Amino acid sequence: MFKKLDEVENNYEHLQMKLQDPTITSDPKQYTELMQEIAEIEKIVLSYKEYKSCQKDINSNKELLESENDEEIRQLAKEELSELGDKVEALEESLKILLLPADPNDDKNIILELRAGAGGDEASLFADELFRAYSFFASDQKWKMQLISTSPGNAGGFKEIIASISGQKVYSLMKFESGVHRVQRVPKTESQGRVHTSTITVAVIPEVESVDVKINPNDLRIDVYRSSGNGGQSVNTTDSAVRITHLPTNIVVTCQDGKSQTSNKEQAMKVLSSRLQAIEDEKKMKDASDERLSQIGTGDRSERIRTYNFPQSRITDHRIGFTTHAISDVMGGKVSIVLDPILAHFQAEALKNQTQ
């Protein structure tokens, strides 16, 4: 591990030296790429420098214990050694995690898709509520969320809602939200007070630019129609909504929430490209199913990753056995309450696999 850390630190110093090169600082593209490369390893380097500083202090205190006769000073050195030992141990664990191979998609923006599954109207209502929770969370993270497409439910909420989220490390934080989310509560329309169970499916797809995926224009059927949702003054007056069908895969993407047909088409192509890239990624991993289906399954109640039990104010993530009773906080946007333990769990699993 320490050989790898030395290599990272040397690379960091080399990149810092390149920042002094006028030919790079005068080129915005090169400068941005260099700064991004530095940012990716800076946390590792700073943690490693702190680790080495602690080790140096440990050695100094050990030497002091061997040479010092004053008992009060020796006691202070022992106490500091104990504190430094704990700090070094924590830094070692942190460095192990920082050195884990990064998911190549971690820095990417995402396409977020929520769809009502089992449970009818109640599923549509919960899809809306969970989307709002993600919206609040995205705002707290200083991310930008843009609505792409919505399909209203019969009694409110959404049968389907699709949005793009852009910002720092979006996919790395959101990727474990993919799957079936089950909700248990008494619907407003339930006169007997019985608890109903419904599900929604969430898919988090790393976004790719249209230019990164080659799409044959002859493989597309593009339909335009009058928008029925929110999208500005042109809604219901012009054919601004766009539906793109990729004929070889039968993937259908609709976008109607932009202000113009051009913007809707651009967004729809971005979603299509991301879905097609997801399929290619799955093929590389020798998985026949596409990214969304591998994440969400069929929407059946049994295929759940998380349960939201409102009568008991409880959320349980079934993948890691984590439970919290802060359901109001999570639904209010504090999604990190459930995200942080999941990220920590999968990091621990990755570390375990690396040492085997």
C-alpha cells in the first residue's frame, strides 16, 4: 500500500510542477484537465502526509521515552503516543478506502428514473414524494436537477418521472438508490385504516454525451406532439414534445418539459445515449439485461432493496440490514441518513474482497 501511496504523492508533486508551465495555464482546456487530475488525488496525498507526520511524531515520542527521566514528561509522551496510535490506525483505514479502484462512472452526472410499480395510485403518490426527497437532497448538495419527462398518476403523483442531475460526484452518491423501494402506509382513501403495500422502481443511470455513443439516424423514429406538462408558454400551443424510438432495441424516450422542440430533442437523445451505453456496459460484464432492468427488476413487491414503513416511522435497507426511524427527515431531503451507511458498507466489502 505504501509503495502505491509514494507513487501517488510523486505524481501529485509532478502535476503541481506542471501548473507552473505558462503553456498549460494559458490553455483553459489543459488547465481544467490538470486541475481535475490534481483534485482526484489531492485527498489521498493530504491524508498520506498527515499519516507520515503522525508516524514522525510517534518516533519522536518513543525516543523521548527512552532518553527522558522526568516522569511527568514521560507520562505526557505516553498519552500522546496513545492518541497518535489511534489516529494512525484511523488514517490507515481511510487510506485503504481512498486507494480502492474508482468506479469509472463515479464522477458522471445521472439520469434518474422513478416509476410506479405495484400498488396503483398509492405507488404514483409515493414516486412523487421520493422524487421530492431526492430534489431536496440534490439542492443541499448544490447539484442541478432538470426535469426531462413526467407521466401523471390517475389520483396525483406520477406513474413515471425522469430527470437529469448534474454536479460533483452525483453517480458515486446516488448509484446505490437503484432498485425497488417498498412503501407501507394507510392511503388517504382507505376508510378501514388498513396498511397498504406498494412499490416504485428507481433507476440511476450514468449520463453520457450523445457524441460518445454512435447512433445511426436510420435506427430512430422521431415523433413530435403537443406537450401536456409544465414547460413554459409554448406548452399546449406548439408541437414541442418529442418521442424518440430506437428501433433495434425498441427503447422509447419522451421529453416534453423543455421550452422548445430542440431542447426536448437534445434531452431525449442524451437519455437514449445513456441507456444505450448502459446496455453496452452490461454486455461487457457479460450480463444480457440492460442497465435499467438489472437495477429495478419487474417492480414486484418481493424484489425490494428498501422499505418505508410510515406507521412505524421506519426505513429499512434490506441489503445491509440498516434501520432508521428518521423517516420524516429522509423524506424531507436528508437522504444521507440512509446513503452514508450503504456507502460505508460497500466500501468495507470492497476492502474485504481486495485483501482476499
